[in-house]
Amino acid sequence: MERNEIWRSYGTDFKNMTIRLLEKTGLAERIPGQQAKIAIKPNLVTPAPADFGGTTHTEVVAGIIEYLRGHGFRDIVIAEGSWVGDKTEEAFEYCGYRTLSENYGVPLIDTQKEKSVPADCAGMKLSICRCVQEWDFLINVPVLKGHCQTHMTCALKNMKGLIPNSEKRRFHTIGLHKPIAHLNTGIRPDFIVIDHICGDPSFEEGGNPLVRNCVMAALDPVLTDAYACSLLGLETDEVPYVRMAERLGVGSADLSSLRLITCEGDPAEDVPMTQSLLDVSYAVDESDSCSACYGTLIPALERLKEEGLLERLPCPIAIGQGHRGKSGPLGVGNCTRGYDFSIPGCPPGEEKIYEMLKTYIEDNAL
């Protein structure tokens, strides 16, 4: 397998098609000895079933583990940290990873609880989880899906699960794209298995899955994300961290050099996955908001729009760390606690936002 290749398998037997995909791409030959410490990094952004389109299917990870065990590798862990506002332990339980861990005897590492160490990531000082330094081989298992702030998330952004919550918050204050690109110079996956089974093309937490029934394998995270952009109907330049990572030497975004290899099943047509993100720019005053907070606001606004209430909103909704210490009429999240009407939480839940905004609109409608 070469760095300009992405291998694809289609079907519904996700575990066994993953095993066969790894056999054909020769993963075992890339691992430095059977005593190597191997980490598997899925995407468990929130406690939600994989069928919702936001989290990595356990069957894919089970396939990776069975493949590795079949080739004599024993020192394997699963490591992840959910987004700020959710607990990884709950995601492990709800998404089936606790059972997976018990069935295969593979430890789970909650990176939200890990100590961090400073790292020089191509000139940017970032904090990464200490456990990263203990691994010999990292297998990145992202979900190919949309994102409410960066438009797309796949291989590069999935590395955010290996930094502490405090650093995740800081990423949003300094602009997501640059630190994501630099982080990938400090944490470099050795192999990528992409869950392209039913990713939600609009929201990172899922809810509107689009079935593709595909598992892919790749070596280059930049090329993977450039290809992911094309599948989401995006130009590569619409997701700035992809080009930034390319300039930092993480990989190549040159799709003209991409060689797609279908090794199993009948590939679906490579038509863009339709994005249906609600246009909320007229309703939201966003400043350095965390994805978890912004991500829970959007579906609440969509419900209000469907009911014809959003158009009656008397003022924009402030959200994000940039509103700390400021005042105004309406805000969402603890960062807007100084506002006249503020919905508390870090983040507040979708139902809470919906109910409180509905009350606010009915009491203050234009």
C-alpha cells in the first residue's frame, strides 16, 4: 500500500470486511515487531450509537483487533476523549466499547483523565496526552462526516481526542484550523481506517446518517481529508486545516495523484454527500464557541425554524468564549452568564436550549 492510495471495501459485514481490507493492505507488515504497543483511536465524540452517524462502529474496531490478534499482536489499547461537555466513560458504555473491551481483553484509555505533556508541534506549543508517547503504533479510526464549524471532520481532526479538555477549549479561542494542522505534526497516525458506513454529512454528533456501507484504509491523513472533502461536496480549500497540514509536511492534498482501489463489494457512485446545515448566521452571534455548545444549539434552532418561531427571534443569540465578561440581551452557555437572558450549561443540552429559547421568543417576539 502506497501513501497516494486509498483502499475501499463495501458491504454490511463490517467486522469481516475490515479484517479482509487489512489483510489486503498489509497492515501487519508496517508494525515494528510483535511486542509493539498499539493504540486504536476511534471517534466517540458523544454517547450516541454509531447508526446515528457520529461515532465509530464497534464492528470496525473489532475487526482491527481480531486482525491484529491473528497476526500475533497482543499489546493493544483503545484510546479516546469525547468532546468537552460529554464524558468519555459514558460514550464507552453507550457506544458498546465497554463490552468490546471486556470481550477482547483490550483496555480502554479515557484521555479526558490522562495527564498532559507539552509538545512542540512545528513551532506551536500544544499540550498532548502523555499516553501518546508510550505507543509504538497508532491506528486512527475516524468517521467521515460533516462538522458544524469546520464543514468536515475525518482523519486530521480526529487527533483532537488525544489532547486534554483544556487544550480543546483553547483550540477554539485561537481558531480551530491552525492548531488542528499543527497537532498532526506532533501526533502522527501510522495507519488510518475510515468508517464511511453512515456518517452524518451535516453534524459531527450525528442524527441524520447517510448510508454508504464503506470502510476505507489509508496512510496519508491529508490526502484522506482532501478526498473526504470531495465526498461531502466541498472544495479542499473550504476546510483550511487540510492545506495548512499539507504545508507543514503532514501529507499531500493532491487529489490528482490519488489512486482509489476497491477491493471488495460494489462501490456506490462518488456523488457528493448532501450537506443540509441550517443557515443560522442571521440568528447567532458566535465567537470562539466550542463544538459541543454550538453543536447542541443548531438542532434546537432547526426545531424552532420548523415551528416558524426562529424568524420571530428579537435579537441574535450570543455563544462562545469570546462573550465572557460581556453583556447583552440573549446568550447560550456559561460563557454568556453576564447576559440578561442566559441559558446555563457547558454545554446546555439541546432540549434545554429549545425550551428556553421557545419561552424567550414567545415572551419577547418581534
